[in-house]
Amino acid sequence: FLFLLGQKNLRREFREIAFAAQDAGAGSGVRTLRLVPKRKGTGIRELYLEVTTDGQILKVKQIDEADAVSEFSLLNVHENYLAPPEAFEFKPPTGVNIRRQK
């Protein structure tokens, strides 16, 4: 997912980049891109990105080599946001037992 962060060049990573066959068209302002990785053994057969005309990614659909499908919706996106350290602290819900391995 480094390409989501703008750290990878899509043309270097994917051998196919095209609008998906099921794409409804630009009329809705959202298009679906189909991407096929160049490298074998990544575990990913193809990706679908729902993107707005201004380049914002709304949804990622991943199909792996075993045909398992994972979908991720990107909601409430804040670009260049610096999260405070406490945002990464795990706080278990009340009543959950925590086991520590030794």
C-alpha cells in the first residue's frame, strides 16, 4: 500500500492499469481502475481502486491469488495528518481479560 502514500510509481509496480469493465463512467465523478501487479509472488492477482476525478481514493478492492476478496473503504481521510502518540495506544474494552506471554 505504499502507492496509497504516494511512495511508489504505479507504472513501475503494475503491468496493467485501465478503467475496469464494470466502471459506470465519468458521469458519476467516480471511476474504477483495475491494476495488475508486474511481479509474481506478491499474493495479489489484481486491485481495483475507486477514485474521484480529483484523485482521491475512496475504496480499494484486492483479489489475491486464491481468489479471496478484501475490500477497504477509506472514510474521513485527512492528508498529511500527524496523529498524536496516544492514538496508537491499545486500550482494551471493559471486561476483556488481557493475557501476557512470557
